Amino acid sequence: MSANPNPSPNPIARLNEYGQSPWYDNLTRQLVGGGDLAAMVEHDGIRGVTSNPTIFEKAMASGEGYDDQLRALRAAGRTTDEAYWELVLDDVRAAADVLRPTFDRLGGTDGFVSVECAPDLAYDSEATMRQARWLHEQADRANVLVKIPATAEGVPAIEESIAVGISINITLIFSLSRYSEVIEAYLRGVERLIAAGGDPMTVASVASFFVSRVDTEADKRLPEGHALRGRLAVANAKLAYRLFRDRFAGERWATLEDQGTRLQRPLWASTSTKNEAYSDTLYVDELVGRDTVNTLAQPSIDALRDHGDPQPDTITEGLDDADAVMDQLGAAGVDYDDLTATIERQGVDLFEQSYLDCLATLDKRS
């Protein structure tokens, strides 16, 4: 893609011109009800919203906008868990309604809101499949994606959900091997959907490949001052994008595409810089690519508005260097498989703890 001679002055909106959709990594009742989300859609070109238990725990702990409904739900006899899901789904539906014009304008290719399955189900395939179906039915919006974690047990739940026509955001992907499994689950799921007479155009999916946490864990394992510090996360994501381009090509993909199947776009998640020694826009600047999504938390939004200057197609640059980083990792004493397995477990544990903390917060506030 050639550079636009007159790019948008807003660096966030400019990502759309480069083929990358900026999504906002936050969802609160005030964000939607106060009009801030609509303003971000209009002025920043935001095309989606992601949520997770950590985001909802922070939102509900503040109580703002939630307490009256919570008291009513508890007075009506709802359990804490039932109240949690009613509050979450109300927020998700409201955000989906704000983004529905975007969804319609872009022919169902963008304008999504994500809601995550309970993280304590991450290692239970059957329970995850049941809850994915329930969340899909309860959300009752074409532009809502159900989030399933990319654990070994999550992969069959992904395939099954796609096969029955549920749009899925696969979360907590860290390794290239697991990403390959996720792509295969999507392709098999769509093939099963088509074989059963379903319409693949009604199904959307993104694969959320986590970024900054990879550097955080790798830097812990590398000696101070080592040349690989701060380089693994970008290399990992660049190679994931190459894998995406390789797998969504060829005869199998051409057949599915002819039948209306949509690309399962890579989504760069956890893209706020955690190490102050690195650029605060590092994981945006290096990962601009066509047919991708970048979920931006508020620190990244602020940094981009202040001094961002993203350039097109940076994701395709430096692939030889990315390969070299992976080759040198073992020699530096870092086991890639162990590193990615560790941060996958940590990711599930973090979301589960946030989910439990949120239930405890609701108990206290009610």
C-alpha cells in the first residue's frame, strides 16, 4: 500500500487508511452513556471495543452507573454471578449499538464489541462452548464477538463455536504454534458451517495475539543489557503476521473465500508499552499492517494523540531480523515454548482473579 499523500492529521484515524483498524481496549457504562465512545468513533476512527474481566472489575469497582441496577438485581433475587452477567451484557449491547452504524457501513467487516467467557472455564472445552453459545444468544447483536482463550482446551471450543455460526475473538495467543492451531480451528469451523448449509458471511473472527507481555517476560529472563531485550515481542508479532498471510492463501483459502468466508484478522493486544525505557508507541509503530486490528488502551490513545506518527506496512519490515531474534533466543538461555506457556497461564490467572475480584466487589457494593 502506497503512502497516502494527504494522511489524516489524527494518527489514530490514520491507521484505518493503512488497512489497520484501531479498537479501544476499554468499556465502561460512562464511556457509552456519556457519549465518549461515539466521539472516539467520529474523531479517532475507532472501529471496535474490547472488554475483559479486568476492565469490568475496574469499572464496577468505581460503582458509577452500576449501583442502582445492581441493587435492583439483588432485590429481584439474582445471584452475584447472574448480576455480573446482566451488568456486563447491558454494557456490551449498548456499545454494540453505538458501533452498529460502523458495522453496517463496512458491510459487517468491522464495528465489533467483544465479551469474554468466564475465565474459570478456560480449561474446560465443553463448558466454554456452552457459555459461548449462551453469550451469543444473550448479547443478541450481530456485531458482538464472544472471546474464547487460546488454551489447548479452548481450541476445540473455537472450532465448534465457528461451526455453529458464532463470531469469535480468540484471546490470549502468545506462541506461533498456538496461533497456527487457532487458524486451523477457524478454517475447519467455517468448512463445517458451510457443509451444514450455513452462511460464512454471518461469521466474523479475530485472533488476539498478545504483544507487550512477551517482552515483559523475556526481559526478566535475559541478562541486563542483552541485545535481545525489548525485541522479542515485535519479532513474534511480525512472524505471526507472516503466518497469517501464508495460511490465508492458496487453494483451500481461495475456495472458502469464494463461498463468502471472511478473513480472520490478527489483532494486536496488550500493545501499551510496559517498560518506560521503550517508546510509548513501540507496539503501534512496528505493527501497522493491512487486515489487522490494534487494540489501544488509554495510555496508547494519549500517546498517539500527542505525538504519534504511524507509517504504513511496518509489520512487513525486518522479517529477517525477526527470524534472527528467534534463532538467537535459545542461545541466550531463553526457552520460547516455556516463556509463552508461562505467560498464557499468567494471562488466564490474571483474568480469573479479576473476575473473582469483580464478584467480590459486587457482593460488597450490593
